[in-house]
Amino acid sequence: MTAVPSDNWNEATRLLREAQKIVVLTGAGISAESGIATFRDDRGLWQEFPPDRFATWNGLLETALLEPRKFAAFLTAVLEPIATARPNAAHTALAELEQLRPTTIITQNVDGLHQAAGSRDVREIHGSLLEIVRLNGSPVETLGRDDLLRVVEELRRAGEAGWAGFRVLRAIQPIFSVSLAGGRRPNVVLFGSQLAEPAWSQAQEDMRACDLLLTVGTSGTVEPAASLWSWGRQAGAKAITIDPHVRQGDVWLQGRAGDILPRLVQLLKAP
Ligand code: OAD
């Protein structure tokens, strides 16, 4: 991997020191080192599970009815890594940044790892897999990671018993059910759904107020989230990007978030 030039470290540290309001935009890449697959990398989730069948509520429902085994494989691929994940060095560094400088995190991730690392000012614009809501969006309960793991274990049992659709649906009842009483689903945003509120409205406000954008581990391809960056830039914010591949803004710190962010926070703390 290319080493980050020292000028880039210096410039990034200067921008962080001078900023009055930092907004950090995070995507799947920040959780990659916690063992959660990204979406669009070579081994990303959408390679095996195309979004038209797995990232819309209609597509998912159709797959559940017609291909319960494939549906269960997708759910396991999503749930198990999040159920067993712990915050990595990048999440922890951002929690520390919040203690040092005025910082808000806007994340597209649904894994709850920023909060688990200790960050407080977090907007989850794609919702959270740990929050369960009624089909109409009203809150029901917050699950723990162990609850997600139990769903994965039940899915395995459904497989051992022969992948009947009704067994798969029974296995996922803690997170998804359809009933006259209102049903339940995870509070996540799929394609074609509105972004999560109030997080999305707050995120737009944050863009108007910030003077530094720190983007970490997002390909920036999914709208309208991707537009936040341009809105911040149009409002005059400087921009730093941390990503092995994506280069945009004033300073590129090329590499893995778990290597770059802890070092950046160390430099910020140095006298
Ligand atoms: P993507 O999979 O599109 O992009 C992941 C980004 O992370 C890429 O730019 C990688 O280069 C980078 N990356 C990989 N490993 C990294 C590491 N260790 N450190 C830093 N960066 C790393 O994921 P997102 O941009 O988050 O939405 O995708 C946005 C949305 O697309 C998701 O929220 C989801 C998906 O479809 C919905 O499902 C609605």
C-alpha cells in the first residue's frame, strides 16, 4: 500500500485543529476491519446478493417466499457479522475525536458500532439493525447483538430441518413478522425507502453548519446520502478523505481506517 505523504498528514492535522465544526461521514469501509463486509468491494455483499432482490422490501419478500434458503443465506450474511462485531481502532479513534473537537458523525452503517465505541453525536441515516419498529415505523424495542445471534442460530436450525419457508419465517420472528397486530421489522432503510428521521433532517442541518468534512470508507455512490458531501462543499467546508481507493476533497489519507484514524488523532493530540 502507498504510504501517506507527510504533507498530507500535516495538512489534515492542521484542518482538524482549525475546524469549528467537524462532520464525519462514514460508510461500510469503517466497519470492514470489524469483520463486516462492504457492499461494492470485490467480496462485497452485493456480489452474491444483488440489490434488486435483496435491498428492497418487495424484492426481499419475494425472495423469502420463492427462495427461503437464499433468503436465509442473505440474512445470515448480514446478521452474523454484526451480531459478533466489536468496534475497531477507527471507531474508537472517532469517539476520541469527539472528546477533542466539536464532531458529529453521519453514518450510512446500521451496525451501531459508533455508539458501541462511545461516540454520542451520531446520525444513523440508514437506520439501525438493532432497532425494531412496527411496519409503520413506530418503535417497538432495541435488540442486543446476542438477540441477532439467536436469530442466526434459529436460521441454522431451520436449514437443518429442511429450509421450509414457514420455518425460516418463524426463525426470524424477533426481527421480522407480519401480523394484524402491526408486525415488526428492523429499522433499516432499503432502496426505495425514505431516509431515517430525524437523522436525515439533522444531517442536512449539520452540513450547513460544518467547516470540515471527514469522509471515511464510503464509495459515495448511494443517493441522497452521497449529496451531503457536495452540499457541505458548496457551503465552503474543507474535506479530508480516508479510504484505500476513493480520492476526493482537499486531502487524501489513503489507507485503511483502522490504521489512519488512530494516527491522525495521535497527531492532533501532539503539542
Ligand atoms: P461501499 O461498499 O459502496 O463502499 C465501501 C468503501 O469502503 C469503498 O470506498 C472502499 O474503498 C472502502 N473501504 C474498504 N475497506 C476499508 C477500510 N478498511 N478502511 C477504509 N475504507 C475502506 O459502502 P457504502 O459507501 O457504505 O445502503 O455504501 C453505501 C450504501 O450502499 C449502504 O449504506 C447500503 C448500500 O447499498 C442501502 O442498503 C440502502
